[in-house]
Amino acid sequence: MENKMKQIRSEKGMTQRQLSDATGISERQICVIENGAATPGLDSANAIAKALGVQIEDIWQLEVSR
């Protein structure tokens, strides 16, 4: 799964701490999700997308292998 969370957060000028504060997700977990070491649950993904002002699909996209 492609993860554009860090790119979008940076484009919005938001720090991991600010995203953490806006979502209620720990800063450590934000880092883990951004680095692709964990995939958020639906509630967390919704909170992240809402805080970033985008749709979930803008952040996480399935990679189709050919």
C-alpha cells in the first residue's frame, strides 16, 4: 500500500506533533504510520485524513502489481 501521509503533512506545513494533537493519535504512532511500519485502523485513518483536509484515498492507495 502506498502511503503519502508524510508528503501531504509536509505540504500542509504540519508537524507530527500538530497532527498528533489534531487527531488524538500519539506522536510516536504518527511516526510509525508515516514510515509504513503500521497501518492505521479505520477510525485513525479517518481522523488523519480529516486533520489533513483530504480523503483517505489521497493518503493510502493500493499498489496494483502487473
